[in-house]
Amino acid sequence: MTDYLVRATAANAQIRAFACVTRDTVEAARKAHDTSPVVTAALGRLLTGAAMMGSMLKGEKDLLTIQIHGSGPIGGMTVTADAAGNVKGYANETKVMLPPNAKGKLDVGGAVGIGFMNVIKDMGLKEPYVGQTVLQTGEIGDDLTYYFATSEQVPSSVGLGVLMEKNNTVKQAGGFIIQLMPFASEEIISRLEENLGRIDSVTALLDAGKSAEQILEALLGSLDVEFTDRMPVSFSCNCDKERVSKALISVGKEELKNMIEDGKTIEVNCHFCNTFYHFTVEELKELRKKALR
């Protein structure tokens, strides 16, 4: 199944909802960064959440960035997403190994630790919107739920899950975001809370073969869910050698001069997709000429 997300409303637009399946996206990130299982789960949850939050952006060029800074061995993670379902990201430490948590699951909370999360929305204005919240559990879903409640004043429920195979590839990944509109009635809120209480976990739904639509039907089926949109989701980086060249030019002519004097081909790495770009001394000389203009 190709990764995708759906948008929906329920209870006469008193609820808006998002759900996605992201197995291929998370597996692409795992391959790119060669992450350990617990890091794959942590980064995969954040990529999944960012994909849905990115779909909330209005403009084609709008960009969402989520940064997590924690005390755990992962150190931190950064992901970006656009309005078209393209996401990319990385973890500071990729080889973290921890014993299972008390529930026998991958200990994402322990790997992330305590700290804070920044949500940055660049919508083409003079200054981007920045919201910062304290991490609640480090499990990502709880932390995004808290972010929506405190920074955006939107009561939300965020569920995210990544299930690994025994060979450490990604078996299932996906999630949902359910949000209450300001005019939601007490009755609708109670019924939604009951429905959420019946759900064991996102990974259980995914492992049962549920699609994104079926996940929302399980949560909102009794509330007249209506699907309004569907879009693809993918791990996609827009880096290329030309972009990296511009970044090198921006470091300045003196820094480029030092690189040239070293007399060696240099290697530049894109953090987001782990692609390496090489520049020979001759190429660096050409870049320095451009920097001098």
C-alpha cells in the first residue's frame, strides 16, 4: 500500500480528523539513516505526526518544522513537512539501544527523555510562528497532544505508532489526529472520549490491517464521519548538488580559500536524507569565483 493520509470531519463539522499510513515513509527514513529500532520508532512517530500537521498548512510553499530536544540518548530530532505530504527528518543519535519499557514495547519515552519541543511554521510572513512546549512523556503522541492544547488552544488527541519486524525493518506505521472545534457540544465530546477509550493502540489497528479510513471509522464511525480529502505521503528531500553549492558559497570566500588550500576533495552531508555530495578542488575554485562576485 502506498502511503497516504486522509482528512475528514464528523458530527456536523464539530470534529476534524486526520489519519495516515506511513510504513514506506518510515522505512525510507530507517534505510537512509540506518537507525536502531527504538530510534526508528521515535523518528517514525514524529515524521507521521508532521505529515498530518503539514497537511493543515494553507500555502503551497508553507513549511512546518518540529524540533525535539531531550535528555535521552537520542539527544534530539528534527523533521520538516510541507502541505503536500512530503516529510523528511533525522535523529541526532541513530544507534540507541534500550531495553523494552514496562509494557514490553520499544522505550521511545526513555530514548527521548525530558526536554522541550519547538513547532515552527514558515508561512511566508516576516517572522515564522514558533510554539514551544515542554515534553510530557517523550512518546511523541502525548507531546503533540499537549502542544495543540497549550500553543494552539485546540483540544486534540494524537495517536502515533510504529511496529517493527523481527529483522528490524518497519512492519507498520501510521497515526491519527482528532480535534474538537470550539462549538463542539458536551454530548459529542463525551461520545468521542468513549470511542477513544475503546482503542487499544494505533499499532494494534495497523497490525489488524486497518486503512487510514478504517482507523477514523473506528474512532468516529458513530459520529457520521465524512472524508474530505486524500493525499500521498512520502519521505522526500529536496536537496541536490546545486543547493549544496549555494550553501558552500554562503560560507564565504575565506572559508572556501582554506578548503582549496587543503588540496582535497571535500564531502558535504545532508542531515535530512543522509546523502553525501563531493566537491573537487576545481569545483571549489569555481564556487569561490562566484563568492567573489
